[in-house]
Amino acid sequence: MTNTTSTTVELDELLASARELSLAGRWERALRLLDATTCDTAGDRARLALAAAEVALQSDWFGGTDLTAGRAEQAEKESSGADWDLAFVRLRHTYFRLLRSEGALRLGPEGKDPEALAGLRRDAHDLRENAPDEVRRGWASMYLGLIADNLFAERTAAPAHYETALGAGESGGDDLLVREALRHLGDHDHDAGDHEGALERWRRATALGARAGMVPGVLTQQLLLAVLARDTGDEAGATALAREIARWAGAIGADPVHAQAAGFLAGADPTAPPQESGS
């Protein structure tokens, strides 16, 4: 049991509520809920701090904040030792920092520290090998694919990792992992000119994100559907959808998503891949 300022609630329920608030884009509310909670045991305090770090990461990714480093440091202090989930938060945060610079997406290895890139890949391998269950192993595989795809520009190496992640998510019942794998497999379908395959994967990914209550993620997924509309000649449909995405993203404070939608309306392609490594 966990004591709040006014009542006692089950910690599992409180953490689940904070997670759902975070998925919905209510990052400040989720953090206030976690910060207002006190726990009696060291183990519960560690879980609370980890949850706050995970919310901060969502806020940084979709809301353009800069909260994860401090929250991860606090979670490290509360942790009693090696913690796979906390190490995964740090991996994702490092990936995020290497992927974006000054608020802009920078795909590929150009201008990035080769040692930092190699270290991140090693960490992802270690997390995959030491994962405590199949779903977590799938998440590590997912990030091995993202690292190959978006940081090393090794486009041909990434889909096998995504397929592994997809299988783990499907067998383990993790909708968000399935969504993530479908999103990026669809990206490869799209690049190969398979619009029907991309549409099938992206529609399913959109529905899974909606079922999980992932509001900013649904918006980014709908932007991919706008890309397909443009690619198939429906510019009016693409524009109408992107305008609504921009409106929604602005309303919930998802500034990076809003910027992507605005860029799309100005003619940018958010799916443009980095140049293949060595080319």
C-alpha cells in the first residue's frame, strides 16, 4: 500500500494511472501525481522514481521538455542495484539525444561521436541479452533496429530487429511494442514503394496506439497516413489531415509533433530516410 497526502492507494494502480496520463500527453499531471505520493519502503520509492523517469522521457520526446536526465538521476539514487528498466530509460534517452539536436531531427551518423554511437549499440545488445522476459527482449531488439536505422543509416539491417520486436509484442500482448514495430516496418514498406503494405501496417499501428490511449503517438501515426495520401495523389486529403494533426498537437502541447505536421504542410517528407551508411 502507498500513502498519499489524503488516502491510501495500491501502488500498482497509482503507477498505472500515471502511465495512462503520460500516454495521453498529460505529463505534468502524471508527474504531479507521482511527486505527491510517499512510499514506506525503499523498493516502492524506487518504482515511483522509475515511473517518474519514464514519464519525463515521454514528455521530452513528445512535448519538447528536458526532464529525463534529472529524473533518471533520482531514480538511480533510489535504486538498490542493477535495474533493467532504468537502464532502458537511459538507453532511450541517449538515443533521443543523439537523434535530435537543437530541437531538430538529425538522422544518420554524420556529425555524431562514433564512440557514443558504438557505446549505445553495445548497451542495446547487453539489454537484449540480459532482458528478464521476452517482451523486454523485444523492446531491446526494437531499439537495436532504431539505432541501426536512424543513427547508423544501416537501413537493410533494421527490419530483422523490428520483426523480432513484433513477434515479442504479439506473443507478450504488448500493444505499444507491436505498434512501434509496425510503424517502422511500414516505413520500410513505404520506402520500397509498397504503399498497400505500409497502409496496412500503419492503420493497425494507429488503432493500437488509440487503444492504448497514446494521444501524441496517434497523431504521429496519422501523419504517416497523410504521407501515404500525398504519395497516392490525394493532396487535399493529406493537407486536411495534417492541418488537424497540427491543431491537436498544438492544443496538447506536443510541440515536436506540431512542428512535424507544419513541416509536412510546407512540403517536407517526415519519412525521408538517412543516406545508407557508406554511401
